[in-house]
Amino acid sequence: MKACGLFGAAAFAILVFVSPLFAQTGGKETKVMIRAVAHDAKVIGTHVGGARITVKDAATGEILAQGMQQGGTGDTDAIMKKPRTRGTAIYGAPDTAGFLAVLHLDKPTVVEISAEGPLGNPQATQRTSKTMLLVPGEDVLGDGVLLELHGFIVTAVAPLPDAKIKAGSPFEVRVTVMMTCGCPTEPDGLWDANKIHVVARLVRDGKVQSEISLTYAGVQNTFHADVPATAAGPVELQVLSMDPGSANFGMMREAVTIVP
């Protein structure tokens, strides 16, 4: 199976960004490594659009740092395969994505840290956050603060958006389903396509008119089915990918028109 998230030498491991808009004056420099990771998968990196990281003062709402997580998805063996020993870095590969927030704190401060991503596919974008106390001068580095994002990236291959479908004839629905880090799904793979239930729905006026299961198409990440076209008119095509065992769900929606 191909590894996911491989980058050439030109890729940046970590993008360090503190906007001048959010720079604090005075206080003690405090560095915090933050990583948005896909639930049951790897780190959200550049090839799926990265993640937007925001650090706020939880009491006042003031933005203390904000920027983009960029880089690779991390070491597959370390993150997904090897037994984990307490205290051992899991995300230590040099190209692993992360965001290094550089704060200037003048007192112990409760912050809210949030991550939004993957930003390369708006229909897959999720947001998560946590609060924690930071102490001036006490850096949080290494694996850092981890924020999990659940879901799948579901992308339509066919039909194309705003397609016109002939009534009375089945049409192919073909999609790709990947983890939110862009990691691949395939039968009996590390991310097992056999455990993911994918269905296509035709929805008209908010009501589901038909639903059919998609099957693995023999190509990594890809699922397909022939869906009967219903009565003429505009409909919404929804494709849902579901793995309740891993608490991951994804959906894509697009408008199609069924013509007489």
C-alpha cells in the first residue's frame, strides 16, 4: 500500500507564523507547538489544504496567535503501527506538519486553541478546540498540543456538478473517500474500505427519494454505483461515508438536474 502524504525536499515541515496583528508587547516568550490530526489517522498536512490554528485568551477572546499548519502527515509506522511508550514522541519526523505559536505572556493564562481543517475541501472541513492553562516561559514543544478532527474527505468524480441526467436511465456515481489527512482507503488496508459504508442519496425538496450503497471500485479510495434517475427536475445528490466504529463520517453534496 502506498504511504500517504509524502513530500519532496522543498516541502516545509512546520510553518511558524505570528501575525503582527496579534503580536503581544511585553511578557515572556512562550512557544507552543500545535498539531491538528485526523482521528484514527495521521496529521493534516499541506496536500489536503492544511489547517487553520487560532490561539485566543479564553477570558477576553483576544487572538494571541493565528496561522496555517503546513507540512507532511508524519511517520506512518510511528503514528499507526508501533506500540506507543509513554513519553516517546509520535510526531517527531522532521517533515511532520504543525503550527508553532509564539506567545508573550505576562501571567498564567487560560487559552482556547482551535483547529479548522482540512481546508482543501470545504465540505470536509471541521473545527475542534480545547482550553488549557499556559505559564509564561514554559514552552510546549515536541508532539505539542494535539487537536483531533473527525471525518472523511468525500470528493465527487462523477457526475460533475450541475450535470444533466436522463430520466429513466441509471447514471454512475463515483467518488473518492479518504481520511481527513488524505490517507488512502482500500480493502484490508491500514484504513480499511471494508469498514466504510458509502451510500448515494437523491434528495428532492428535502426528502430522500432513493438511496443505494456504493461498492469499492477496485481503485484506491474509489467507490461507485449505478443510481436510477427519478422523475425530471432538480435534485441534490448526497454521498455519505460512514464508519461509526471509528467515529468517522463524511458527506459531499452537489446539484444535478434530471431531464425528460
